[in-house]
Amino acid sequence: MRHKILLVDDEEANVRLLRRVLSDEYDTVEALNGQEALKVLKEHEDISLIITDQRMPGMTGVQLLKESLAIRPDAIRILLTGYTDVQALIDAINSGHVYKYVPKPWDRDELKLTVKRALEAYDLKQRNTQLVVELTGALSQLEEVSLGTIRALADALDAKCDYTSGHSLRVSQYALLIGKTIGLTNEELRDLELGAVLHDIGKIGVPESILWKPAKLTPEETQIMSEHPVKSAQIIGDLPSLQKAKRFVLHHHEFMDGSGYPSKLAGEDIPLGARILLVADAYDAMTSDRPYRKAIGHERAMAELKKCAGRQFDPKLVEALAGVLGEGAEPNPHELPPSYLGMSLASIDPKQTGRQFLREAERLARQGTDSSPSEGEKISQAVPQS
Ligand SMILES: [Fe+2]
């Protein structure tokens, strides 16, 4: 593509000379003063380069170049000036919008080389702008795809077990409350929320007979169930914006004493987000009905968390949750940190959540699939089996 150059000089002979030197390789348009040049600029949207004389009646070259910015901000600007125009040179350089000044009288080959370099700079700038636009578009597309994928995954799990959707949302609320209390940044809260919503997504591969079993799991079933953090992480995959959340998900069953899974990490080696998820997950599991036992209530749940703090849970996170939930009142939606995913507990009907799974659990119990857990088992399983 041939570049278009605007040539401006109040002496027609000079314009002609410039045209003769440049028109072999470039298209040229011309003007004999500043006002006319601005008009030409508006008419030709594809001008890449402006070459103007400094000394012109009415509007100087520097003034013209300055005003041309509003019309063609991307164009490259060259000023032709005599050695005596020191002030013009200083102005031109200070204004920062002049690519180069060429002293008069100019040398033909030197001018051609200057124009060539100027247009290379123009092309590079254009390419950069285009790349930034493409990159920004690709990134926002990726982000959109990620969020769309997360919602699709959450919906898929919801379809399989309506109990879990309410659980993941509540876990994300509790996790956000803990995170906010310990001073996490908005970006960290966002990753935490993503992790919370996705932490159990790997359960999509666990058979319903295990998921909804109204009794203690056998060792084999426990083994299948305990694979879900790894499966959750696998499902999240390589989406760049989910990598931090993925680490939280993978390690959300690691215990402080190193007896958890899948990596047997201990203490602060467990990512903070994963430690938060564990506390939020356990609290919600204990304060809501599960196939193998009824909810045990806020007070007993907090007592259980405190009893297991240090061994299983990070004590400062248990403290944070206890502090923020107080006497166990439902978190006030207005006090909750903003949800990155735009999901809130208000979007689920607590009376509906879990109905499908309770019905199924009852059906399985009626069939006598397994014996119901003893009272002792129920309490020892205050902390979730998965
Ligand atoms: Fe889990």
C-alpha cells in the first residue's frame, strides 16, 4: 500500500520540488498554508505523514502540526526549517509531536531517507495499535469464555445434585466473609470466589449412589469421593484467569497437620485460599442437611471447627469466621463483599435447595440400600465425609 503524504509550503515552487522527490514512491496531497492544510487533512483520512515548512503567513508550521493532532493523531510530522528558526525548533521539540526537523536547504537523498524512516515508524505504530486492540479483544473474550464455562459447569453439577449448587454458593459467601475479614485484596477475593464456586465441580464424575448415600461410605467409596479435588482441578484446566482458583480447589481438603489430601500439604504450605475454602466448606456442611445426617446448627459447628483448629483448620481463619458470624445469624447480604461472578444467595431458594437430593436420599433409604448411620457416626461425621 502506498502511503499518502501531505506537503505544506507557502511557496508553490517548494511544494513542487517536494512532490518531484517523493511522488515516485508515495501519493501526495498539497496545501499552500496552514488553514488549507487542515482542510485537506479532514478530506483525506489516510494521510500517514505531514511535511510542513515552518515559516508561513497566518499559521506557522509548528502551529499547524499542533492543530493537526486533533484530526490525525497517528500521522508522523516533519518540520522543514531554516537554521535561524531556533525558537521554532525548540517549540517543535518541546511540543513532542514532531518526529523530525529537516534543516533547509534540504538534501534530496537525506530527505528521502528521513521520509522512509518516518513511514516505517508510522507502520510500526499502526501495527502496535492493532496488536493492542487484538490482544485486548482476545483477553476479554477469554475472560468471557471462562466465566461462561464456570457457569455452565456450575449448572451441570446443579442439574446432577441440586444440593451442591446451594452449597457452593454458601461456601463462596462464607469464604468471602473470611477473606474480607483477614484483609484480602479484591483480586484475591475474586480468585477465592471462583475457587469456592468450582471447588466440588469434580463431583460431577462421582456416581449418585455415592453422592447421595445416606450412610457412612465404604473405603472404596471414600477413595472415589476423595478424588474430586483433583478432578475439579482437571476440569478447570489451563484457563489462565483460573490458575489461582485452581490451586485453591486442588488443595481444599488438605489439613494443617498434613493428614489431608491429595498432596498431604501441611500448615502454610497449603495455599491460603484453600485453607479458607476448607473452613467455609466444613462450616456449611455442618450447618446444612447432608444425606448422612441432619444439620447440627451454628453453635455445634463452631465448636467442632474450634476443636479441630490447628490439627485440621487454620485457627486464625476459624477465628475470623466466628468473629464475623457472631451468634450464627445469616450473613447480611448488604455486608457481603461484592461478588465477582454476580451470584448471590438471593438467587437460590433455600427451601428448594436440596429437595431433589433429600427425596433421592429418602428413596434410597426406603429401598434399604444401606443402614442409616448410628447417632455416634452422625456426630463423628460432623466434618464432611468429602
Ligand atoms: Fe470438596
